[in-house]
Amino acid sequence: MVLHWEDYERVAREAIDEGCVLLKNDGVLPLLDDEKQDVRLSVFGRISEYYYRSGSGSGGLVNVHKSVGIMDALEEDSAVQVDRELREIYLKWCEENPVDMGTGWASEPLSQPEMPIDEEIVAGAASRSDAALIVVGRYAGEDRDCTDEPGAYQLLPEEVDLIQKVTANFEKSILVINAGFVIDLSHECIDQCDAILYAWQGGMLGGYGVSDVILGRVNPSGRLTDTIAKNISDYPSNENFGDVVKNYYKEDIYVGYRYFSCGEDDKVRYPFGFGLSYTSFDISEATLKVENLKDDIEIQCKVKNTGERAGKQVVQCYVKAPQGKLGKPARALIGYAKTEEIAPGQEEMVHITVDPYVFASYDETGVSGYESSYVHEAGEYVFYIGENAIDNRKFGVFCNKETTLVEKLRQELAPIEEFQRIKPVLVDGIFSGWTRENVPTGEPEDTKKRWERAEKLTEIAYTGDKGIKLDDVADGKNSIDEFIGQMSDEDLACIARGEGMGSPLVTPGTASAYGGMNAHMRELGIPCGCCSDGPSGMRIDSGSYAFSLPCGTMLACTFNDELVEKLYGYLGMEMLTKHVDNILGPGVNIHRHPLNGRNFEYFSEDPLVSGKMAAAIYRGLHKYGVTGTIKHFAANNQEKRRYDIDSVISERAVREIYLRPYEIAVKQGGADSVMTSYGKLNGGWTAGRFELNTRVLREEWGFKGIVMTDWAASISEQCGEPSKNNLHVMIGAGNNIYMVFSKAEINSNHDTTVEEIEKGGITRAELQNNAREILLQLMDMPAFKRQRGEIDSVEIQGRVTEDEDLDWEDVQYYTLGDYLKIDLSDKSTDKGASVSIGLETEKTGLYKIVFNYVSDLGPLAQTPVTIFSQNMPRGVVTFFGTEGKHESVEKTVNIVSRYSVDRFKFMQSGVKLDSIELELIESISHEFTVGDTEESDKPVESDYVFV
């Protein structure tokens, strides 16, 4: 199998081009046309020289062999003459004011200082140029929410000054926004720009999107997946966002355009689904085929290009359901489709199939006549078709004569404390304001339900090792239960422990290993599955290069499921080259509020768009046998205090808004791996929520696969005290794997599962069921097929080779005897720095290596350091923040060569090494003497490996 890198880049560039959203164009774009074949362009803003290809944190840390920023793409295009005089001014200023990337994890500034600029510099550039490009950038991410301040959500004073001067001096001015989330566009200076392009964060090739669109190499077809309100206070979630203890979701189901459609359109600057084109389209002959609200609804329309340029159009279908007794938004997206490129004067018939379930309402109390059920209330269902959530027209009506039951369920995940939510008020059928109503509550019955299920599970008798291998199960010679009967209590506990980061059992530098976590399980043929952070491409902390993909928001703005599926097919092939089975993504949480730092990873304020994008990603990955992990399950809608905040949400909003993307990913995409969030949902940490991980996910949706925790998450029973050791609660809840242990086999995190079997805290049948779910998922993974010789290797063609990152002449050698301590306090440990040492080893064997370090970062901050020996990656040590305290991390290494050059590469800033100590544990071969050059004749796989 061959992965053609140029095809990978081509498809990624298509996604970038289609994800850029043109918000404004007063006739200045495109800059090139049939009459004008070149352009003189002045480029302003320091982010033109430093492109944000993703947000920060685990979803963005992809090592790339190249990165094409905005200036790179413009310089590459022969039709563009970038003003050299202006650029030299920026380059000199940037050299004197280098980019500040913070001190490490979650400390990166949300923006970079902007260069102050004199009026005469701008005027001079205007005299030499046809147009001006102004680039503004923002950066947020994991553990790092944006803030409503200048340089974050708001513009910096220097940015305002720059925009005012440029727009006053240039006849054509284009503002480009390089950010993964919505920022404030309310300042009057922005209105002075002739064009506005939201370029998002496009990964390693993102700069091409800007050049392609503004020059007219492509016709923009991206559409907003969020509402851009006039003011941040206009978002209904604003008053309840950011609390560090409890976050009450008082806006309920009225998120984004669902709220603004209820008489609040005047607060909207750019509506959900909005985006301009260089041509015009007419949507006509829309037809609706609906006989009832049980069978699929068929929608058809004709899209004609009535302009002068070829382009693509996004057709969006909405419904206005009757208010009934439950209350509904005035618009809810029920389907969409993107056309192929349509030539001027040509047309395309568009077909959209809608499952009526997507607009059913959940009744918590039975006021509709059906308690704990999805229903379609009686009344008129009005269907709309158009270009966005505001610009649409009615094209069909269906009258549901009586309230109909869609699905009878059980109360799950209800809040256990009282609060009020909003509900629209109608006067003569017109939205005229809001009222509040008490949210239905429930009892904390999570633990009770768990034990009811545990009593129904049948324990498999322990047989000891019968010689049955996992291969025998795959070949049909033995059942999975016969195989599991061989597993001891310790095996059953150990298989619930993931290992990482940088476990030596899998690809160096990846996030975790799971499955065959001890020697006995590996003897039984249980493979180790490999997880790599995502979802913007593989994060491999060994320094290994990978493809950096466009951020989630940009991909969703394409409204092109097929294109996203194709792109992730290429990622699937690339994962096979790195022996990665599971990418930790996509993230499908809702853009509840624009300041959520992780919005760049997630897709939209709309659950249907989010779910369909996730399903497309799974279809792409599954073509090549790999998979992804949807996260963060559930309601991880702010990063501030994400590890212990309690999200208090009505059961209706949980189901209709916050769980819906996961449900679509499972049912339409075949999702088989889920990651729970750090925080609490209605009183219980999600890792221990039986109602979430078993009752809803498995029993309601039919999920088959694994559930893992986020890294170093807390676990508790509902309303219980959190712990990181009580894995029996997690397992009982249906969360299969705890991520992560530094060494799963020796129970480095002091998991108490085995003791809890004797105490009655968990049954052996629950542990066996947990193992079954893990094993069945692993048997579908490349790791298992690879050890069976059933998977083809993938060859990459057309990619730049990786460069060595070691100056061999700058290596100091040390003699390693029984003990060696090396002072490293004077070495740079900033991001990208490498510390190299040479070892002349007197005795080969097992050594304890102790890293003595200090970090000012918080305890969840991660700073990976990759260990290379002879310039080959051998393992990764992940340091966590110590809040200024001096700490140590221990590893065991196997050193089997007389001489080796070892390198410690710092993949992030944030940690300072004091020293390293190596102490002999066990000598494996003979001692060397001075002048002896003989190597051990013991066969080895590497010179220096973690064991």
C-alpha cells in the first residue's frame, strides 16, 4: 500500500480552501481575474510571519517537516508581488521582538504583541501597492480558555490602530483572522475593512487557504458553524460561563442560533451557516416528501449558478417545530448538502435525507403524555431551505395531528439539584421574550443502577492458563469467554490500566498503550494498542514528523462530509506507518461559548454538524482499520477548572445538544472508542458515571468498543469523593481503561482493584466483562492484525525525509560505572532544545535513571522529553508540573552498548532539569576494561531502551 504524500497535501489543501469563510466583500476580492493577472500586495501584522496552524495542547502538538504560513504561500505565488520594503520592516521588528511561546504547557500568550506602525510607513506602502492584507491571530487551547480582554477575544489597541491606518490609506483592505475560535468583530474599525476572511487554523498547509481565496485560485465556499454575535454579552451562555465550581446551563437547549432564532436576530452580526462566494446561486424547486414523522424525510432542490464564476454552494434545511408544551427553537438544522463545483449557468439537483429523530424533543416529565421519551408534539412542522439560519424560506409543512412517541427511554443523567432554565414566550405566534421554568430533577441513582446490572452478569470460572491464545479466538477455535477464563485477578485489573505517556510497549513518543499490559497477557497473544494524541494529526513526542491537519472548526466549516472522510482516510494510512491504532480525536463537544479554549478542536455550536463531521472522520479512518476516540464525554465546554467543575444541565439539554454528536458518531460512524472528560456531570465525575458510560452509551445507542479516561482523571461514584486509585468504580461504570500509569505491570499508580474484589467493591464478572470489551476492540485493531501477519505495510512516497537533530561534535562523554550523576543545570531546556551526552559504559545491563527537575507549571501540565540513542527514539519521559517544587522521575533503562550518544529533546518548554543520575541495577554481560572495544554478543533490539 502506498501513501502518496502529494495527494495527502492536495486533499488537505482542498479542505483548507473550503473551510475558509468569507464574511465580507465590498467588491475587492478576488484580487486576480481575467483582466488582472498579478497584484502588488502590502502585508501587515506580525502573524503574517508567524502562522498559528492549530491551538495549543494535545490537540495541536504535531511535529511537522514543513509549515506553510500566510506569507510563505503569498511568496510562493508568482502572481503576487509582496512589498519588500514593508516586509523588511516587519522582519527586523520580529527579530528584535521574538515570538513569546510562554514557559510551557497552557502558558502560551493568547496573542503576540503587534508592531506599532507609523502613518508614513502605511502611506508609503499604499503608494507602491494595489491592496493591503491585515493579519490578526489568536491562540488558545487545552487548559487555556480565551478571555474577554484586548489581545484575546478583543482587539489589541495596536491592532485597532493598524487597521484604522491601513483602511484610511488603501483603497482595498482585506482583514484575515487566523484563529481557531470566534473573536470580537464589534469594533468600528473592522467595519472599515473592505473584506474579511476567517482563515481559522489550517494546519501545516494553512497559509495556502488565504492565498487561494483572496487571489481567486478557488471560490470560497466555507460556511460558519457558529453564530457571530454583535457582543459577547449577547450569547445566552455568557452569564454562566467560567465558574470554577459549578456551571449552570441555564440557556438549556437554546444554544447559538437556536437562541437567536427566537426573536433575537437583531443581536447577530453573522448568522450560523453564513459565508460569501464570488458567484451567486439560486435555490429553487424545493420539494418535501414526508408522510409521517417515523420514516425518512426526502428533500430535493435545484441549485443553479447564476453568477460568472464556478463555485460550490451549501444547501441548509431547517425545521420550525410547534411550541407545544415543551417549547422549541424557531430553527433547528435537520440536514445539509454541499454541491459539486457548478459552472456559471449550470445547475445541480441536491438530495437530502432526514431522519425525523434529529428534531424530536425529549420530554423529561411526561407533560406531553410520554415521560422520559423522545416525542414529536402535535402541530405544524414548517420546513425551511436556504443559505444560513436567517436567510431561508419556507418550502413545506407537515401537520402532525397528535403527539407521537419516537422512543421510550429511562431517566438518565438528570440534575440532582434545582435551578431554572429559559423558555421562549410567544404572543400570537410571535416570539416576544423569555420566561424561566424549574428544571426537572432526579435522584442520584448511578451506583444503584450499576449494582443492579452487576448482579445480572455471569462470572466465568477461573481456569488458569490453558494455552488458549487470542489467535485461537479470532480463528474460531475457542470462545472469548474460554480465553478470559485464563486471566487471573491481577490480569483483569492490569488490563484496565493504560500506560504512558511514551510507553516503550508502543511507538516511542505516543500517548499511551493499552491491552497486553503485563508479560502473561502478552504471552496469551494480547497486543498492545497504541494511542496517539490528536485530532489535528498525530502528536508524537519523540520528535517524529507527522501531517498537521486543519483544526476541527475549519473542517466543519467546509460542510463537506465526503471531503473530510477522504482526508482522514489519508491520516488512517499515515497512522499505519507509525504503528498507531487509535488517534485521540475527534473532539465533538459543543461550542457553547466563544471563549472555550478548546473550540478549535471541536466543530460547531450545532450537534448535527458536529456529529456528522465525527462520523465522516470515522468512516475515513475505518477504511484502513485504524480508529479514533471521540471526546470529551461529556459537556467539556470550558477549560478553566475542567478537572473538577460540575456541569449542571437539564436531562433534555444533555440529550438533545451535548450527547447528540456522540450518538451520531456511534450510530452513523461506527465509533468504537470514547474518552470521558475530567469534570463532573450533574454531580459525578464522568469516568465513574454508570448512566453515561453504560446505560446511555451502550444500552441505548448500542455502542461496541472501549471507554477510556482522560489522562490522570479523577473517579468517583455520583456525589462521592474523587480518587485516582479507585479503578473499580470506573470499571463498574463501564469506563474500561484508566489513562495512564507510568508502569501498568507493577501497578505504579497503586490501583486498588484486586483488594476491592475481596472487599466486595467489584465483582469478578464485572472485571471479566470489562476485559471482554477491551479484547474485542483490540482484535479489530492493526496491532492484533500486525502480529498475525494480516496487515499490509504502507510506504510513503513523495515526502521530505526527516532531518537529524544532533550535532555530533558537540557531545561531552562520561564514564558510566555503577553510578553516575551529571549536572545539567546550565543547559537550555526550552521548547525544541536538545541536551546531548556521550556514555562510555563499563557494565551493560539494567540501570535506574533518575531525572531531577523543577517546573513552575500546574500538576496537569505535560512536558514531554524524548530520549534518543544513536539518534533513534528509544522512549519518552513526560514531566508534570510541580508548582515550583523540586521533584524526581525514575525510569529503568537497558544499556547494552559500550558507547552510545544519548539525546534528550524537549518537545515543550516548562521544565528545568537539575541533573540526571544513572545507577546499575543488574549487570547483564561482562565488564569492559579501559581500551576494550568489544561489544556484548547478546542479541538486542536497541542500545538504550526503557523496560
